[in-house]
Amino acid sequence: MEIKTITCHDVYNYGASLQAFALQKYLVDQGHSVEIIDYKPDYLSGHYDLWKVNHHKWNRNFFTRIAYLSIKLPFRLMDLRRKGSFDVFRKKYLKLTSKRYTTNEELKEDCPKADIFIAGSDQIWNTIFPNGRDAAFYLDFATKESKKIAYAASFATESVVPEYKEFVKKMLQNFNNIAVRERGAVDILKTLGVYDGTWVCDPVFLLERQEWDKIAVKEYKEEYILVYDFEGNERIKKIALKLAGEYNLKVFTINVRLDYSGKSFKNIDPADFVSLIRDAKYIISNSFHGTVFSLIYKKEFFVVSREEGINTRMQNLLEYLNLSDRMDPIVENVSKLNPINYTEVDQVLQSFIADSKLFLKSNLG
């Protein structure tokens, strides 16, 4: 089959890049011809805009904008190295359409050719963000003759933002079949009139560990705890430093805002992100894909809830795997918890992955 997928593939986020790669790689390995639609609307294109003022308080007049940029510009210039790492990964591992699209209307006017369109994975339907309100991520542009499915699409929250409920409900009518990434999202679908939604695993689970080792070529020989923290979370820091002190481990961090006095990685590409998780002794994060790759590599890990409230995806997965004790642990108790029984975890996880692959097989022919 000729397949086109659409997702947030180029937003300089490790999970977003890796899930896009995984779905494409798995489908290609099944014998399909696959391209990711190179869709980059304005709201997904300003991550490394040197001159962008991101906060309305500082965008009031010329002088406040100058003050804001004088603070931000030095850090943004340093961040260009990180952008370069992601760009290299994208060019090496993601096969994109030859044309870049910036609006749903552009996609409608010159729709990529495909037998099947797949929306997903990741937070494409999170209505807190603009992508969840964008008709393109609901395959609004796809021709009527083409089959349209969603695979592991994520709302990321416990409900759709009320003012967008009717929009999402209408958009979901475009699909032949819908599979979502969170167990709770199946219930969200029911509130939107979709009663046959399927719960499936994130695409990164579709690839065997050996496939990830092929891209994760860098090796880290030191004994370390890995911290991946989006928010500068003090609880994550307390857990990391407690474990580091008790087990005489170093602390490695990825893009954190707090000082751990350890080794900090700010410009690595998604493949090195996988390497760092594979070689760590412990992983502590508030990241869904940090959690997922910890499971793939059978690591000891802890997850801390994010303040912005998009924790459903992590909670659902850990509850299903009977690992709820790994979510928001009491700091004083982290070293007292029993090691994860990966024999039991794998029995559940492999069944889940098999069912997810069956969904794809039955819908792709």
C-alpha cells in the first residue's frame, strides 16, 4: 500500500521525532511505501525563531520587545546547535513528502497521493494546543476515495476543551477506523460519538529493542542516573540526588532548567536520547517517551506528574502495567521500592503490542 502519515514530526522534541520514525519504519518493514507529510503550519514553525517574542507581556511595544530579546537572544543562539542535531536526524531517518505544506487548504488543493492516510501518533488531538484544533490533523484534506485511519492519536488530557468539542466530533467523522494512545481516550471518543475506538500502543513499542540499538550507536560507559525534565521540577531533583547519593551514581541531565552539578546534555539528537536511556541505571522524568523507552530497555525509573496537567498518557500506561508505584513516588521511599518485575510487565506489554500490530494489519490489508 502507498501510505501517507501526518503527525508533529518536526517540533524539536525527542518523543515526537522518535514516534514518527517508529511508525514509518514499522510500516516499511511490513512492505508498504510510506512518507510522512511534511506539514509545518506557522504555529509549529517558530521554535527557533531568533526574534520571536513569546509572551504578550513583553510584546506591548518596541522597548519591551527589545528588553525581552536582549535576555533571550544569547540562549537562542546556543540552542541553534540543538536544532541542527534534530535536522540531521530528520534528514537521515524520516522520509518526507517532497512538498512542504503550511495549511490545511494547501493540502486540500494539492493532496498527496495515497491509498491510506494515517493520522498519528503523539499529541495531535490535544485541543489545549493549536494542532488539536487544526483540521489537517484529522485528515480533513484527504480524498474521499482514500482510506483514513488514526493510529495512537493522543488527546493527552482527560477531556476535549469544551469550545472545540463540536469541531472534534465533526472531524472524527472523516475516519474509517480510530485507534488512540491512551485508554482514557477511548472514553473521550464515546463522548464524541465514536463507540468503536481502539486502544493501541505508542509507535515506538512497535520496534524491537534491537532496532533501536541500530540507531543508538553512541555508548555511555559511566554509572549514572538520567534526568529528563521539561519544567525544572524540584521533586525530580530531590529523587535524583537521593538515589545518586545512596548508590554513588553521577547525574546526567537532558535540557533541564535546574543545576544538578553533573553532566548536562543540551544539543543531542533523538538517537543519542535513546542511547542515554539505554545506558542509564535509573531514569527520572516527567516525559511520556522517557517512560516508554525506560520500559523498552527494562530500566528502573520514576515518573513525576507535570504541572501543566498532561499526565493521562503516563498514568494510563503505568496503571495497565501494574506500575503505578513508579508514578509520583514519595521521595523518602524511592530506594525502598522493589525492582520492577519485567517478566510480569513484558507479559502484559507484549500482548498489548501484538493487539496494536493486529489493528494495523487488519486496517492496511
